Amino acid sequence: MPSYRVYALKDSLRQQFRAAPHVSGSAAVKPKDYDPRGQIDALHEYDAWRLLRESGEPLAVGDLLEGDDGQLRICKYVGFEPAAWVLPEPPRPPVEPEGVSPTPAG
């Protein structure tokens, strides 16, 4: 049976997510906006939704499920849709200006 990691959208962002217009396609989500909430074994994401609802800790709109294969699914009013983590770019090393060579020490 597949296993899903559960991520809850932080409460401070929930109202903003609910008010945003629905768009199709993959949602871009930031890891810093979510708190891990455990794991659940379920047949598919709708089964996970049902099991969590019955456990008293239901998924809310904006929450995520991450499958064993790493695929993210975001809970929306219309069901589950694909999502992807947006990771910050690593800082780039400083670029030496052209025509300037480092002065030798000595």
C-alpha cells in the first residue's frame, strides 16, 4: 500500500491561499510554508483524505500529500492537483570584474 507524507500549510498563509483564484496546472509551493504532519498509508490521495478526515485530523485546502515516488499533490476545492517544491537558488560566487587582476601579496 502506498505511503504519503502529509504537510500542513501554515495557518498564517491559509486565508491567503483560500482567497487566491483557482488556476490549473502544477502549483509551485515553498517548503518554508509547510509543516510536516506525519505519514499515512492509503490506496491513493482520496483514500488518504478520507482516512485523515475520519481520524479527526482532516486535510484542509492548501495542504499537501507527498507520495513514495516524491510526487506532490495539493488539496484544493476541486480535489487534488499536482504540485512541485520551489527551492531557492544557491547563492552564486562573486564574479571578479573583467580587467582587474588580484594584486600579489608581498
